Amino acid sequence: MTNDQRRLTIDWVETREIAIVAQFLLVTDLDNTLVGDEAALVELNQRLTWHREQFGTKIVYSTGRSPTSYRQLCSEQTLLTPDALVTGVGTAIYYEDHSTSDASWADRLATQWDRDKVVAIAAHFADLVPQPDSEQGAFKVSFYLEEAIAADVIPQLETSLKVQDLNIKLIYSGGQDLDILPTQADKGLAMTFLREKWQLSPAQTVVCGDSGNDRALFSMGDERGIIVGNAMPELLQWHKSNPKPHHYLANARCAGGILEGLHHFGWF
């Protein structure tokens, strides 16, 4: 190796090290991902606070919860104030006081979406049990569906919706939660929207999850992914079938798994 080649190699390594410790975007699910191990959450909060103050790191909570349910969680757990809150499995994005959702994101989801028609068609399926009103949204129709019959019901429902030319996708997770969303809505697409808004690269983005509705976070591209050690079988099976070098399966659970993953990727 020539001296010039050595110098280029050293420069590349130094640049990579600077990139690792610099600003990044953390996008994490809440229940059983960020929340679930109080001691680990305290440590993670401390480290993220320091990193945000030093490098401008962005924190996004991406949850299936509604804003109401999120506020309830905040009253029970010590959570950092996020730079953005993604609720309803990617159907709404909030900033600052979380009182008004991002209008440009809502405009994207509105194309060919007819919530009333979705509700009317779903009403013909007796096995679908509507979730509480607080968990419904302008771009989210949610039901409980038993896991034992989900494989039969979901394809039939999807066919009934699509023959009406409705702009929909179905997301089933946790062995009970079925969400009907616009095609342009999910956690991964909301993450991409925010990443581009803040002009951060996939290599500067870390996503964390534990369940089926988090698969979209891990499916977008080269974002670093942390699957926590207590992940549900539905996500573990997907990870096994879709192995990627930039995805990390942690041993520790919940916030401890996020800490472990951030150490693995070199940010902590």
C-alpha cells in the first residue's frame, strides 16, 4: 500500500468515526420496545439527552397508540419529549405540543381514501370487533381479530375492499390488532417523510421495534435496525426470513435492547 493509499484509508476511517458519534435520528416504537424496562429506560433517556444536546440528535416515537393513549402513557412513564410523534401506526405526525398534526402528511394519505366506505364494508365481517373510538382515526380503522381466524378473514376483507378501488393496506400485529390504513401510511413511510424533512441519511437513522406493525420500519432501506430481545414471534420470523447486515437482534429487552443496539452500531 502506498503512502497516499494509507492516507486515504485513515481519512475514511476518521470520517466514519466522526459520522458514528455525530447526529442521528432514532425512531422507536413505545410499548414493549422503548417502554418495559424502567432501569434501562432511565439510562437510555440520560444518554439520549446528552447526545441530543451535543449533536442535535432527533428522537421520534412511532406508535400504534392514539394521541389520547400516548398522553396516558406519558402520565405513567418518564419519556423524553420527542422531536416528532407518529401515532396511529403512521397515520398522523405531530410536532412540539402534539396538538396539530402535519397537514402535508395528511394530504398524502387522503388520496382515494374513503373511511366511511371502509367501515361499511368491514361491518359485513362479524369476526371483526371494533376497537374503542379513542383508537380510531381519520386515516385508521381498527379492529380486534382473533389470531386463530386471522389468516382466513384478512384475505377476504382485503379483497372486498380492493374491488371497491379503495386506497388501503391491512396491518395485523400482536395476534389481535388489525388496522386498515391508506396505502401511503405506515410507520416506515412516516419515518422516511421525517428523515427527508430533516435531511438525514438512512445511515444516520436507527429504527427500533418489537411487533408486526414495526416491520415497515425495517423494510424501507439501509436504516440501522434494532429488534429488541423480547420481540414477538411475528417480527422474529420476518427477521429470520429477511436477514440484513444492518439489522441487529438484541439480547436485552425493551430499552435495554435499544442501548445494546446503539452500542453495536457505535453511537454509544
